[in-house]
Amino acid sequence: MSNQLPTAQQVLKQMEGKMGGVPRPLAIIAEINPGAVVEHAMNQQSLAQQEQLPPKYKALINVAVAAALGSETCTKNQVAMALKSGATREEIVEALLCAKQTKSSTIFSASLAGLELLTE
């Protein structure tokens, strides 16, 4: 690949081919700030080139994070990408269950200051 960066339209076309569509927020951002979409794609590509985790594991982590953050659209897109990465339905559900457990556990940490009042 050359050192020349792709255009935002090229990035969106690649996303469409890879994901079967373009996330609407990125389409809007591309119209207003094309460079932000290119930067997003470059960051994503850099992460994809890291080899410590297999692509399927990265995809399962992405599913869990998107769900924990509460983004329905991102979760749907990440599930589609996980399936394309070879993840099974069962693995995706297990990743979601891990996210659910971790997110629910943060309630205890988030309530520490209030809990400390109960010990006074």
C-alpha cells in the first residue's frame, strides 16, 4: 500500500464492502470533517495489524465493549464483524455475558463513596 492516505469516500466504500453498509454517524461526519473519518480508519487499521490477539478475539472484545457502552448500532455492527471473523453465536453470547457481568460489577465500585458513609 502506498503512503498516500485514502479519501473519506474510499474509507466509506471499504467499510461498505467489509460491513455491508456504512454506519450513519460516519457518513455524516465524512460530509462535515472527512479527515476525522480517515483518521478513524487509520487507527482501526493500525490496531488490526497488531498480532498479539487473533482477529476473532479482537472482534469478541469489540462486541462486549460496544454492548457495555450501550450502543445498539455499534453492537450490531460488531456482531456482524465477529461473525465474519469466525466467531460462533455461542462465543458472541458468552462475550455479551462477560460484558454484562463486568458492567454490573462496576456498580459496587461506583458506589464506594456512598457505601463509606454507611460505615461512619
